[in-house]
Amino acid sequence: MTASNNNALYIWRNYALLVTTLCCIYASFVQVAGVDFWLQAKIGEIIFDSHEIPDTLLFPFTEVASQHFNAHEWLSSLLFHVLLLSVGTENLPFIHAALGLLLFVFATSLGWVCSRGNWATSLFGGLLAVTVENYRHVLRPELIATLLLICYWIALEKLRQRIRPQYTFYIILIQVIWVNTHGSFILGPLLAGVYAAGNHLDSIRHSQAEVFRPNRLSLVLAGIAFSSLGACLINPFGDEMLRFVIGFSNDPTLSVLIGEWMPTFSKRWVNERGWWIALIVWIACVVWICIHRQKLSAVDVLVFLLFTALAYKAIRFPVYLGIVAAYLLTRLQPEVWKLPHFQLAITKIMAITSSILIILVVLYGNAYGVKPYSYGLYRLGPELEAALEDDSHHGNVLNSMELGAELIYRAHPRLRPTIDCRVDSYGMDYYRYTMSLINSRELLQEFVKRYQVKYMLYETPRVLDAVRRGTFDATQWKILAQDKRFLFMQYEPSSENVN
């Protein structure tokens, strides 16, 4: 390669790295948008102060408060509380941006290991991972677990290339942290099992022997899978954690009532940017696999099928397809792509792609449709935050499931909620009951009287719809704070209702 070509490669490499980094940071620079972050932070505060993990619902004012709660994300809760103590609420977008950049670095590292040192395609794979994940890039345990998944995958891929004891140690350590962080920890043993089964199938395919005994690597990988499963028991709840995660993920009512557990191909999602991004990347993976099928291993096929099945199950799971794309892109790339002129071409493509993505995010927002400092779907605005934090307000609050977490974080125990996002612990019957209150004057009146409800925190469109249908009497509620999305109201019954 000539000196001029070397210089061009150097310039394009630095430009691609700069613009891709800026793209990942800007697209990830958002306010807290998840409904469960505030609940996690409050639970983390309790753990931090009391050195105990709560085992009941604790916060609501109804009898359901004493029901069992599996705080399976307790380590994430503790981390979120420490984050808030360290950086404060208004600096959380910087944490989002840093985690987006970290996701890019980790996914790039996975590509680097899989490609055995092709930095250009590794960077491209990292960008794919961030682009697909972006539609769910909010500060919640799932994001931390996604980073742990990539770390686990890197160690597993290194072990596949060279059996060394330290990789086994890294894998088990990551698994222990993962099981105390998020329910997706079950992916660890599954991924290791896929590697073991795939490697055995590959050895059978290339073996000339009549008896297909597992080779050393297959046995090591199988041992890793079982060891990872055993490591899942290293948590404060023991085997209850496994039973909880398996039972919860297979609950059929989730796909009906909870948005993120609805089937990926529900009509609700077809207009979402993240849905289309994930679908396009999945199709690109299929095309890539077909083109490079001669290099395809059984591990590659099983990995793709595993995450395809997950992506099909519910809208929360296509988030992993970008990582799968990074893996397949770097695993199946032609050897000639490591040549300098191919590196230059890939770098140019990546630089141009990242530049276009930055322009699109600046103009139209990220994959979730938001821009820096724009409030997420269920983040309360400043006026409502101030109202909840007003010490003059005391009592029980009728609220929607989505708004319970921030109510708890900002005002508990001065204000106590009806429900929060832990639907699995509240039970579907209780969830349906609380959601039906606004749709029946009689039920609402009885509930308010029985529990001496003083306030209501609800989505404005839901309230207006109930008023329009005649199921909610707005004259009995005084608006204390509001915006286009939410209402915080105080109960002021008429004399007729009091009597």
C-alpha cells in the first residue's frame, strides 16, 4: 500500500471513529424514560440504608402491600441509587450517553475477537449493535444486563478460540453479577449450551470417525453451560430466582396487558422506528448468512436461531439482534477484507453511514423518537414533580400502573400509591381491578371511600376519555398540577356524596 493510501486510511479511520462515537453518544443522550427506574432507585435506597432486601410490595396503601415481591434486580437497584447520589437526576442523560458509548465499545470488542483483529468491520458491528438497541436505551436493569451479555459472549468466544482457565473464571463471575442484576441471566447458560451443542455438531460434520464422541472443547463448553446454570443459584433467593424468571417469562397474560411483553408482530409496533430497524437488520443477517454459508458453523446457526426466537417472542427482545449482527458480520467476513484497500472501503462506508445517522437523529430524534433532554413517555414534567414533592400533600393516591414508580420515588411514604410496575407481584386480577376503577363511577366511589383516597395521578388522555364516556365525575376532583400527558388531582367530594 502506498504512502498516500496509508495517509488516506489514517484520515478516514480517525474520522470514522470520531463520527461514530458522536453518533452513539448523541443517540443515547436522553432523559430517563422507563417506568421502573424510579422504583429501582427507591428500592436501592432502602437496601442502602437498611442493608436488607425488601421481600414484600411494601409501598401501596391497600392490603396487597404485604404480598411477596422477588427483588431479583436488587444489584441494579443499588447501582441506580448510588448513581443518583453521585450525579443527581438532571445529569442522568450523561449516564445514558456513557452507557451507549460503552455498548458500542463492548460490541466492537466482540467483533474484534470474532474477526481476530479486523478493526473496520468490528467498528461497523459496534454501530449496528447501538443502532438496534437504541429503541430501548433507557436506564433500567435490562441495559446493564445487555452489557453483561456482551462481556459473557466475549469470554465465551475467547474460550472457543483457546481453552484457558481464566476465561472460565470470567464467565462464572459475569454470570454471578448478571443473576443479581436482571432476569435475562438465563441467557448465559443458554448461550454456553448453544456453543457446546454447535461445536459438537461441527466436530461431527468434520469427523471421519464412526463414533462421534464430544471433543475436548465441546466438553469444556458443556461444563461452562452447567457451571453457569449453577452460578445462577448464587443470589439472595437461591433457586427461587430460576423458578421466578422461568414462570414469569412464560405467563400468557403478560403478552395481553404489558406493552413490552406483547408479540413483536403486534399491529401496535409496526409504526415504531425500532421495530423496522430490528427487522431490517435481521433480514440483512439472513442475506449475509446465505451469501457466506460456506463459512457458516453450527454455532453461528444456533446463535442466530436462539436470538431470532427471542426476537419473535416479544418486542423487548429484538434489542439483541444488533449484537447478533455484529457477531455474524465479523465471524463470516471474507479474509480479503483484512487487506488495506478493503479496510479503507469499509471505513469510508462506516464514516458516511454514521454521518447520515447523526443528521437523522438531530432532525428526527433517535430510534425511540426523542432528542436530548426531551422527556420520555412516562417521565413527569417539572410542575408535576414539584407537586409530588410538596410536603403539604399527604395521603393515598389512585394512580395508573405506569406512574406508580415515580410517585414512590418522589413522595413515599408521604404519598402512597395504588400500584406500580411490579405487575407480576401484584397479580393480574389486582392490576385489572385498579385499571377498571376509572371506568366505573360506582367502583371508583367505593374504592375512594374504603381507602380514604385523597389524590389521583393519571394519564390525561385516559381521564378525558372516561369523562367523555360518563364513567368519571371530574367535578369531584380539583386539578393541582397538569400537562398534556398527566394530571395530579385532589379529591373534593360534593356534599351529596359526603352524605
